[in-house]
Amino acid sequence: MLRTIYLIILLLCVNTVLYSQDISLFEQFNGRYDYTAIGNTLNPAENNLDHSFCEPLTSSQADLNLDTNCTIIAAYLYWAGSGSGDLEVNFNDTPIVADYTYTTNYSDATYGTLTYFACMANVTDQILSSGNGTYTLSDLDISNTLLTIPGYCENRTNFAGWSLYVVYENPALPLNQVNLFQGLEIINRNVQEKIIVLENVNVLDNEDAKIGFLAWEGDNALNYGESLSINGNIISNPPLNAADNAFNGTNSFTNSTTFYNGDLDVYNIENNIAIGDTSVDIKLTTGGYDSNGFFQADLILLNNIITVLNSQLPDATITIDAYYTTCGTRDLEIDFTVHNLNSTDILPANTPIAFYANNALIGVTATLGPIAIGDSEANTVTFQIQNSIPDNFNLTVIVDDNGTGTGSVIEIIETNNTAIQDISLIPLPEVIPLDPLTNCDLTNNTAIFDLTEIESQIDGSYSNLYYFLSIADLQTHSNPINLTNYYQSLTTPQTIYLKAETTSCYVIYTFELLTENCPPFIPEGFSPNNDGINDHFNITGLYTIFEKHKLLIYNRWGTLIFEGNNDLKWYGIANRGVNDGHRVPTGTYFYVLHLNDDKYKPMTGWVYLNY
């Protein structure tokens, strides 16, 4: 079999982004990672206490101060406010357009349905470029909403603010798993309790575990049953966040109590989670009665949650080492290696591996055994590429993918599992027609051919020549014709396929085998004496060849005594005239043979009959 070999050293990564209105996992980071957050409110005061303002400030600022040993991995800008949303703001005079927008509604008995929004944009490149310093958010404009819908200011839920989350790497940190969840969920007097289950966490050590929140519209003055629970335990962070007033306009990173109508808080939760946990239950409550017996509740909008948990994990990556294509087929053989290099745990056996051609799944395999830290495993797989996929396509191989885009292994880094390679199949060569080979019909359109005679029509130098009865046999190199110089065609016309191999592939030629009616041989005598030799007027090359012929026999006086055809031979018995049914005497008889073939005129002559 002829095939082409390609050697590759290639590793590329892809990112997967999820969207949900409810709080759900947005991004996961595994390594020596942690996070910090900055931000500020655009409210000049707490709106629950100070009713003198309606519109927020035009800008506010905060300072980013990362240690020099920290490397920025990702940065996300969040902003939120009253109304359906302002999707474009300025951040240090750079226009920022929201990548994700979330909205939620609050039904007010007096003012009807009020909408609140939160936006997020990936600003990693900007923060990498600018680094530490003062960051100013401006042009978050909700003035039109507040002016045209009085309910926000009247019920004191007019707010706006922003926050910057920065995930960073520091070699001095332990191996952590940072999980960022986002969405927009609400609690208020109508929905006084909210339970959020954070999936896809992996607690291997709860030491220094922490959880952070970004929430909006919290009021310090409204502390009626407002609590935050982790796995059933109410948590607090005094003096900033009391157990009964979790969302009160504070910033844990700066110890500020003037983050009006916003909360940027972080809590230590090492006593609230257990080793082996794969999810965290969060419960938020609000609502209670004041000293006068009136029911009160704070409106809270939870925008994101972030957890930092110690973790020891594998890190699966994959390389495409070589691939092989076979000329004229759609078979693809792939050599690949799965690595577990930047890891702190063994990569388990049977880790799935998916193969995609132009994003269409072509097959799935798995690792054979566990791969130790810093080790790798090489393997080979072969697929037949579907006809719907073009000859030139993009091959994507993803480790820890079961073919549906999901995996089974939690890793240090979830975004480096992919290898990509451009593939070029060698298509079936074009079929080149040749002139037919023609030979005399032996009987019933059969003939003997020397197939090698066709080679005089071929130009070029070929290493091997093979003859086949079908294109399918040629492609699979099955059932080649062996006796090429003495091939009997059992029916004609018949198509023959010639495979002419070159150094890299082959050329396909095709030609027809045809039969023609050659002139029959007419003997000068016969002896119908039933001795088994020459018992009839045996005209070679006539019967079953010129099937429509007519044979007329006359005696010496010109009288027609016999009329035959393809099914009626002359055995010396008359079937015309006075001797019908009787043997004719020894003597010379004359014949007229009508072949009924446009190539031939009637043939005439004589034949001697002797017993």
C-alpha cells in the first residue's frame, strides 16, 4: 500500500465560555493561582439613607496594586446598575463593550416591574498592558432610565457601580483551583431566600479556602434577616460584615464601608467545606420585622461568586506526532502522545480522547493506563474519514473529551487539551479512458484478450501495473487479474481498470473489451453418417455469433432443399421441396449464407456432401 507520512510537533489551545442567567461556572483556573478585586460605587451615598440624589456619579476610581512576583492570568470588568443596561463604558478612557449581559426583574407593588442589569467584559489585554495603577470607570449612563421611570429613585434602588477581578499566578502560592461563577440572581421581599449550588469544585485541602462575592444594592441600614450561609453555616466577617447583615456596602479588600449599594467581599471558609467536596451550597436570605412590627427586606443582586481552593490535579495535554494517508483512500492513521507534564497528580487511565474533522466527530479513544506526573503515553489510531468531509480539512484532537465536548478529569489547566493539524487526503486519481481492445467473438459475446496490449497507449514510467474488474477492487487492491495476457472475457462489453503505480500514488486507466463478428470459416465438405465426425455442415464462427443468420442450400438444379438458422443446422436432410424430411444423395450442393450483418454481404459457394 502506498501512503504518505507527515511528522508534526504542534500544540494549540481552545477556550470554552458558558452563559447562564443563573449563577453558574464561567471559568476555572488550576495552578498556583489566586485573585484580587478592586472597584468602586457610583452612588455618592447609601440610597436607603440619603434620598437627595437620583442619578449616580459620572465616574469613580480604584487602585490596583499587585505584588511584583504576580503574573496576571485573566482580568474581568463588571459593571451594573438600575435599568435594562448600558452595554458600553469607558475604562481608563478605553471603550469597553460588554461580552455578557444579565438582567433580572423586581415586582414593586407601587411602581410595577423594575429591571436591573449587570455586564461583564474580558479586559485581560488592557490590564496586562497597563499593570498596577489607578483605574477609572466612566460613561456608565443610566440617567435616562432614572428620569423616565421614577420607581427606581422613589423606592431607593437607584444604583450603579463596578469591579475589576484579576486572577494571577505567584510561584509562592500553593496549588489552587480558582472557580469563577457569574450570572445575576435576586432576593427581596418577594423572594426572601435563594439557594445556589456551585458545581465543578474540587476540594483536596480546605486550608485557607476562601469565597468571594460581588453583589449590588445592599443597604447597611437594612439588616433584617439578611444572612449568607455556606454549606448550612452562616458566615460573617466582622466588623465589616455582621452575621445578620452580609450585604451592607463594604469592600473586604480595602476594609471600606463606603462601597455604597455594592459589596465586594471575601470570606475564609476553611471550616465550612470538607476535603472531597465537589460542590458548595450557598444560601442567601433577607426579610424580617423591625421594632415597630413592620416587615422589612433588603433587595440584593448577586452578580458573581469566586472560590479559591487548594487542589492537586493532573494536567493532560496532547500532541499529534505524525499522520499517514493512503493514496486513493480516506483512511487516516494518527500517531499521538498524551502528556501529564505540568501536573501534581496522576492522569487516570481511560481518559477520553476525541478526534474532530472540521468540528465533526470522527472517533473517540482513551488512554491505556495511568500516566504518572511528568510522564506521557504514545498511541496510534486509524479512522476512515466520511465522504461528507473535504479532502483538505482541519483535524482537532482533544484529550479529556468524550466526543460531546465534555470531559471526566478535573485538571490544573482546562484550556490546554487540544492539538490541531491541517490534513490533506490524497483523493482517488482521475480515471483516464483508453481506446478499447477488440477481438473476435468466440461465442455469445465472449473472447480471449491479451490485456497487456493496452500498455502501448500509456505514457509515463510506472513501478507496477495491475488490472482489476472494478474500481472498488482497484482502491482496495483486491482480486487483481492474474492471466493478463490470456484473459477470457465472459461477456462484452466489459470494463477493465488499470492501476499504474507511481512513487507516491497511482494513475487509473480504464478501457473496454469489445467483441466483433469475424468472418465465419465455411468448409468444403461434410459427411452426415452419424460417426460423430463432420456430421453437419459445420460453419465455424457462425452459430451463437451471427445469431440472425439464414442458410439456404440448393441442389445442382437450383432447387431450394434446406433453409436453416442459428438454431437449425444442416445434417444432410432436406426441409424444403419433394424430399422434405429425407436424406439427400451424395453430391455437390450450393449455399447462400445471409449473415444479416451490415459489415458483410451474403456469402455463396459450394459444399460436397458424402456419406
